[in-house]
Amino acid sequence: MITPKKRISHKILSLTLGLAIACTGGAMTLAPHETQAASVSASSSKTSLASKITATGKKYMGVPYKFGAKAGITSAFDCSSFIQYIFKKNGISLPRSSKSQSKVGVRVSKSNLRAGDLVFSDTNGDGIINHVSLYIGNGKLLHTYRVGVGVTISTFKGSTWDHRFVTARRVL
């Protein structure tokens, strides 16, 4: 049987132990939660930025394709000028060519693609990257290619872009 005196002793011991832990290890117990919150916040801001970049790109649906289109113009794009433009409009500078763009950021496997990732392909099979697309999620790419197609959304899996996939890069 626990007497009222023992109950008070247990409460004092618990309170003392709790205060000791809080004073010596409080920062350590809070750090994982703070880290997790910062990680969630960073992740959601990257998702938000990917959504903004996608929305910017979708504004140009149907804009004609022109190989070697001048950087910064919106009357026609080639694949890399389009990607460069929509990222720049959202505060991210990228090189002009798809080959150069394929060297920025962090490599990502096909199986780990997230919205906002850049997907690079070698469409003519000569071993040189010659196409870049924006992965927008749900197995879809936003990009421009070929006269008569222009800025469009394509399915990635099973497409030329998938079969001729070289690498993907995460710049967000």
C-alpha cells in the first residue's frame, strides 16, 4: 500500500528527475523536432516552388518550338531555352543548353523523380544529351519539342524521353 507520504516522495522524485532531464537534455530532445519541422518546411517550400515553375511553364502551352530559339524570348522556345526561362522567372538561373543544364544540381534516378526535377534525354542516340524536360509529377513531363508540337505535356513512362533517358537532376 502506498501511503500519502510515499506518494508525495514519488511526486517530488518525478518532478526532480523531470527538471534534471529538462535542464541537461532539453535541447537534445527538442532538436529532432526542430530539425523535422525545418525539413518539412524546406520540403514544402520546394514543392511550392516546383508548382510555381510548372504553372509558369503551363502559361506557354502551345508556344511554337524553334531550334536554337534566342534565350529570354517567349514567341518560340527550344527545350533548353524554355526550361531556362521558366526557372529564371522563378528566381533560379540555369545555363542555356540542355547539356550544360544536365551538370547542375544533384543526380536523381528515374524511380525517385519529384515535381521540379529536370529530365535529360539523348533523342538521336549519339550519346550526347540533346533534350531537357521538366518532370511535373504523376508521370508527366512539361517541355517543348519539334515544330508543330511546341510547349506541351507528355507522358514519361514508355515514351522516347524514357527510352532515351540519360539522367535527371534536382536543382530545387
